Amino acid sequence: MSAKQILTTLMMALAFVATGSMAQAADMPDQVSIDTMVKLFDSVEFDHAMHTDLGEDCSVCHHHTTGTGTADKRCVRCHADSEEYVPVGCSSCHVADPFSAENIQQKELDLYQFHIDKPGLKAAYHWNCIGCHEEMDGPTDCQDCHARTPEGDAFYHIDATGSSTSGH
Amino acid sequence: MSGISRRRFLAASVAGCAATTLAGPKKALAAGAFTGYSDSMGVLVDLTRCIGCRSCEAACNKEQALPAPDRPFNDMSIFDETFHGGTQKRRPDENAYTVVNRYEPEGSDEPIYRKVQCNHCNEPACLTSCFVNAYTKTQEGAVIYNNKVCVGCRNCMIACPFNVPGYSYSSAFDPIVKKCIFCHDTRLKNGLPPACVDICPQEALTFGMRKDLLKIGNQRIQTHPGRYVDHIYGEKELGGTSWMYLSSAPFDEVGFDANVSNEPIINNVKDFLGTVPMVLAIWPAMFTGFHLLAKKQAGHDNHDEKVEEQHGEEGGEQ
Amino acid sequence: MKSLIKSGVNVVDSHVNDKKDEDWSFIRKMMLGLHFGQYLGQALRNPFNWILGVIFAIGLPLIAYRFLFGLSVVTHASNDYPWGLFLGFGLFAMVPLSASGFMLGTTVEIFGRHDFEPVERLALLNGLLGYLFAVIYLLVDLGQPWRLPYPMVVSFGPAAVLFLVAWHVATYLSVQVAEVSVAFFEWIGWLGGKRFIRRIAIGLTVSGIILSTLHQGALGALFCYAPGKVHPLWFSASFQWIHFFCSSIPAGLCMVIAVSTIIKKTMAWRCDDNFLDNLDRCTLGLAKGASLALITYLVIKIIGIAHDNEWAYLATGWGAWFLFEMAVGVVLPIILFGYAIRHKIVGMARVGAFITVFGIVLNRLNTALITFNWQLYQEVPHIFEVIIAVTIFAIYVVVYRFILYRLPILYTWKAEPEAAFAADAAKATPVRMTTPAVEAVYRKID
């Protein structure tokens, strides 16, 4: 399977995620299925409700777009009084293909763009999840969140015995 | 010798010089200063983001159809491997165009992972040292290699300041240089990022135009005070590279040669290349001059008493 | 061989058979004028041949092994150490040791120092064979040796130093073949060829100087590509090529002294009086040249350290090794040469020459192999690599000896007078020249 196919699948999956999480506090989803890399890894069943129950503010994950807004010094200069965004789903800002020719070209066309270093969707997820999980002693092993598919096993050259360790 | 008329002698020396200068004009083409194609692409590697998952190694292996690894790519015990008495970590070779190494610098709680691959220099040492012009720096920024003309002298490996090119020594009949080519054939030239960038879960690898990556790198340093060493490795090193690095630890503590010059490698050689046309032009006249002097002075045969002085002259002139 | 000569055998030194007054056949010339039995007998009696035999018995199969199964089975060549003993010794040491050709060519042809003529041909041959075998070492080391002509015909990398080396070595090899071919033409009896070469001798010599200057220097400049890899004491971006060029001068001169010493001890029968009588004088003359070049070399090495301010390195372990190389390889021979020249002690000059050769080889090995990657780790060559290097050197010795035995390098070919060959009747009316003076006259005419 080509990388392009992975990418297409990823994008389609994200379109779904975005719709699912297009939510104000009122209609926020309890469960989000993140189908990003379904080729190498199965989808992540993200328990949104459980995470909101942790009592952290929405802005911990959603930055300035929802909740009480951000306190990050870098962000408040512009976003201190930002209105709530609609939608607030990750993929509405973080694109799945940050390094496509179009997206790179965009940097050349829009010379006043401020966020020239906005991470792509995959990185946005991993940073948010892993960063927090490490702090809160959540699961950090790859397969704790998404099980590797047979195709993923082949990709990493993991033989049937699966004897090797994984994680980081 | 005495039988040779001056005219004939001159003709002979002119012929000799012509023969030597035949190749001269080509050699004299020492490359001028080159700082890279303006719209060339690059990758910014942010060591603070890398979690050492080795997915980039797996993606590279697949994209470049390299041989299956001895151990699976999720085997993290490979970071404990060292070579040559514990002095060396893994390096790219014929079976792996990129490797990730783990470092534990003092004062850092977390290990730091560093991906190694060809840095795709603006003015590559491999390219400038190759006597069959097997290397090309493409418009897109990749340094690619033509195995059809490679003779196998391995001067490029001597020259590479990053110790990147590997050689398939085990092949008897078709040994070639093997190194990262920025996925030029399959991706880069079609406007796609290389496979390693595509797979990276952490966006530790940022793909873009080199000039934008410099802006991004500086912005990261600026907006995250205390997080990074205030330096983009590869911005200026050895004339600049397409692949550049940001790090939280001093670069020499995470496997970089921090002592490299900002001059491209070829600049070390330009002194010599510059003398080549001078030698070609001056030597014939100078030595024929010496010859004529020696001939006039001494009747060309009997000059035993001159032995000592003339020999001194010869040694001293070097 | 000596015993054969004592027993009255005449060795070929002219076209005609001494006793029967008839031409030597080509086969007999090849066998030095001996009969097959005699030739085989002397070859078998020579213990050195048995040593060579052992080396070849082990080494030749290993060379075949290398070509059938790749470099990795016989060398420790690696991605960090792309160049091993084949280039470190074979190319980088053999080439300076072969600077003798252009040095003596310059001395005799350009400076008109005909008093060095007795060793000129030896020096030219030494140059030719050294280069030839440097190329052979290179062929063994190249990944795809069958592509050696590529930089000349297929694909050009003109900004590369190695491109210069390739072109210069190739051109210079042809120049040296031409220079040495004089002896060959005498031996086969084709005087037209000889006269043609003599006519362009100055042109050949001058192009030889140019080519030698450039590629002796270029071999040094090759290391300018690896500024961080060669230890700073052995590296100088500005002067590397001058260091290599300058040190090639004593290397070449001392190689002539060393080879002539071995010749004098082992094959004096092949030398004529002109060679033997003049050798001591020439040796001291060469030693004088070598010592001056060594002093120059010492000075520019010190300038190199001062220029890059590398004094601090002298206090390290590598510094001690560097001082050893300079003390033994450069300063000691300077002292020996100085004393030998002042007191006319030829033996001491010869010892100095052998030490100089050792010193230059050590310098090249240090630059290419020992201090290379000084910041990484030390590579030790594979035992097979050593054996192959020794085997090729043994082939070099055999070829060297083969030519010295036959061609008029160490002795003067007893030529026919011009009248005879002008009439193309050399073979029909052979005239024997005996007096050296007359002989010299004919050499001049040629």
C-alpha cells in the first residue's frame, strides 16, 4: 500500500472525526473514533467523556477555541478575547497533509500568515495525547491506544511471534 | 641532447605542454561559491520532538526497498548497541539510509533521539570530490547518485563530513554507494515529502522550503525560551545543508560534530585547484629557462665543479 | 648468476652473440643469453625466488578471492574507513617513492647534470614501475576497477582533485613509458624509436615535471576533503599539497639510493663499470639533494603547524607520534646525510636513504590510515589485506628485477655505429664497440 493511500484514508477518516467532534460543550461527543492510520494501526477509540471528566479545562486540548480560553503567553497576545470557535474539532485547524505541495505553496502565497509552524493533524494528536499521558502517567505505548494491524507488523518487520518490545 | 636544435626543442616542449594542458581547461573549472537553489526543499529535524519510535527507519526501508532488518523496527534495545569499543553508535549504511540514535546528555532528564541521514548539503563534499560526477544536487535540494558511472573509489565517503555514504563492500561485481537520496525519484520530484517525514507521528521532521524552515526554526527558538540551543545546525555548517536540526542539548553532546567550519568542504581544496593553471602555465617556461641557462653556462657537459651549487638550487626551489 | 658468469657465461649486452658472432634470438635475449637449463638452474638456486614463491602461493589466490567475492572478504574497508592499506600504502606511499623519475629527469635533462646519467635510467624505471604498481594497487581497491577509464571517457568530474590525479597519473605513465622505452628500443634494436624519443626528451621531461608537481600535490590535496578526519598535525588546508609534493622529492631520490644499494649487493653482475664506478659519487649527490629537500620539508611542516596554531597538539599522544615521525623520518636522515656528505661515507648516506623511505611511507600511512578518523576509532587492516599488499609489492619486485636483468638500465648497450644502422645493415655487419669513450659518442648521436 502506498503512502498516498495511507494519506487518503487518513484524510477521509479525519473528515469523519471532524464532524463527530464539531461540538459546543452542549453537544460534545462522548466517544470519538480516530481512524487516522487504519492501515498500520487500528483506529483509536477516544473516550472524550472520560477525558472531560478529568476536570481539566477544555483549553488544555482545544487551546483558545473553546472553554475558558488559553492562558499561554504566546497565545494570549492575540487570543485573550477570542470568541469561541465553531467548529472546534482538531481537524478544522490541523490539516492531515501539512507537507502537501499546496500547503507548502500556501506559505509562499500568504506572506502575512502568522501560524507558519502549525503542526499537522497527526502530530497535533500525538503531542496532545502523549504529552499529557506522560505527565499524568497515562498509557504511552503505541499499542495502548491503537493496535497494530497485520500490515503494520509487516511494515515494522515484526514476525509472527511478536516477541519484540515496543513503545518508546 | 646536444644534437637537438633550439627550434626542435621548443617544438617538442610545446607539444609536451599541449598534451598536458589538453585536460587543463576542464580541471580549472573550480566551483564558485554556491549557497543552494533558492526554492530548494529541506527538512528541519527537531530533536525535542523525537520519541525514538524508529518509524522513519521502517518507512525508509520500505520506500527504498532495502533488505529486511535483522531486528524489527520496534525493537528499542537497538539503542543500546555500540560499536568499536563502545565509541560509536549506529550509522547509515548500505542496508539503512537512516538510523535513529539515543543520547543521554548530562542535565537532560529525558533521552534525546537523533535521526541521522544524508544532510543534503548545498555544496556537497561528495559531489565536489567525485571524479566521474556521479552526484547531482537537484533543484529540489536532493543530493542524488548515479550508480551507472561510479568507479568505486570511495572518495565521497572520505569527503563526507557527516560520515553518511555507505558502500556495498560485500558485492563483488556491482558494489555501489548507498545513501539517502531524499526519496527524490519516488517522492520529492513529485512534490511529496520523503517517506520518513510522512510517517513521523510527532512531526519531529518538518518538510518545506529551506528558506521557510529557517524562519520556522528561528521562530521555535524564539517562542520557546529555554527549550532550544540558540542554533540551527545546518543553517551555515559546511555551506549550509538541506536537512537542519534543532536541539535542546548542546549539539556536540548528541552526536554532532560541532567543530565543523561554515565553509563548504570544497573551499579547502580551492587553494590547490587554483595553483593548477599556474603550474601549467609557469612551469614549462621556468624549466625550459633553467635548461637554457644550464646549457649556456656550462657547455652542457663538463661542469663537475658546479655540482654542489646547482644541486642546492634545485632543492631550494621547492 | 655470479657463478655462471665466473664459469664463462656471457650475459646479453648487445645484439650479437659474443662468441659465435651471430645475433641473439629473442628467446635467448629473454633468457639473458643463457640456455634454458642454465636459466632455470640459476632461478631455482636463488633463495629469494623461493620466498617470492611462498608469497605468491598465498597471495595470488587471495587476490582472486577478492575479485570473486568482493572487498569485504579481504579488507577491513568500512564506511568509516573507505581507504585501507591498498591506497594508504599502495597509492599514497608508492607515488612519492616514484618521484625519482622526474627528479633525475630534471637533473640530467633540464639542469644538464650529465654526471648523474649513470643512475638516470634506474630512476626513470623506478618512477615508471612505482606508478604502474600504484595503479595496480588502485585497481585492486576500486569497487568497479573495470570502470577505471570512466573519468577519461564516460563522465567527467572536473572540479574533483581525484580527476586531476587520474588524468595526471595516466598521462604521466605514458610519459614515463616513453622515457623508459629508450632502453627497450635499444634492447630490441629499433633505433628509429630511440632517436625519436631522444628528440622529444626535453618536452617529455618538462611535462613530467608539470604532471608530477600537480599530482604529487594532488594526492595531498585529496585529504583537504577530510579536514575533520585527518589529525590536525598531519593536515594543513593551505599547505597539504606542498607538504606532499616537497616530501616526494627526498622520497624519490632516496628510493633510487635504496634500490641501487640493493642492486649493488644482489646483481652487481648486471651493472657495468660506468654504473658501479659512479654509484658512490651519485649516491652522495642524491643524498645532498635529498637532505636539502628534507630540510625544506621540515621547515614547511613547522610552518604548517604555526600557520594553523597547532602547537598544543604536540603535547598529546598524537603529538608524540608526530614528533617520532619527524625525528626518525626527517631529522635523523638529515643528520646522517650531513655527516655522510661531509666525510664522504657512502654507507651512512645509504642508511639515511632507507630511513627516509621509511619516514615518508610512515607519513603517508599516518595521513591516510593511522591518524585518519582520529576522533572516531582506530582501524587495523585485515590480515588478508596485508598479505595482498605484500603480494602486489612482491610482483612489483619481480617485474622490477625482470626488467633490470634485461634492458640496458644498469649497463650500457653496446651499440652499432651510425653508419651501420643508417645503411640498415646493422645485423649484417656488426661492429663491436669496446672503448667507453667511443660508446659515449654514439649515445650522444642517438
